Amino acid sequence: MDRITRMFVFALMLALSGIAAAEPIDINTADAQTLAAGLNGVGDSKARAIIAYREQNGPFGSAEDLQQVKGIGGRILDMNRSNILVGDRGKQTR
């Protein structure tokens, strides 16, 4: 049993290290596939909604602006806050 426990802990550590090492996602330039893969609680539909909002309203000024997208609330924002990058704000697409 001790060996199984050690193997489980090792596997868990490997899994968590992959999560911690993830690159931040720039919500102003990422495509739908990158958003869906890189943000917790964001699937294909919400990723497409993020892009549609960005195309219609211009670049996000802050991570909090994601809450303007239908389906993105405080919970999703909090789960991803440390993984969100807000760059490229100078390019307006309105």
C-alpha cells in the first residue's frame, strides 16, 4: 500500500506541475482553441463568445472585463485570474 500511495503522490505532483507551468493566456490575441484549452471553465462556446465580444467591443482593458462576456462570471474569472494576460490593448477593432 505504501508504494501505491507514493506512486499516487508522484502522479499528482506531475499533474499539478503541468498546471502551474502553463503559460498565461492573452485574452486579446488568443484564438478560440487556445482560450478553451488554457482557461478553466471555458469551453468552445465560451471561447467563441470571448472572441465575438472582443471583435465587437475592442480589446479587453483588464481581466475583469471578461465578465462582460455572457457566461463568464466571477467564479470563472477567479479560477483563471493568475493565468490571464491582457496585452495588445492599443489595437482597437471597433
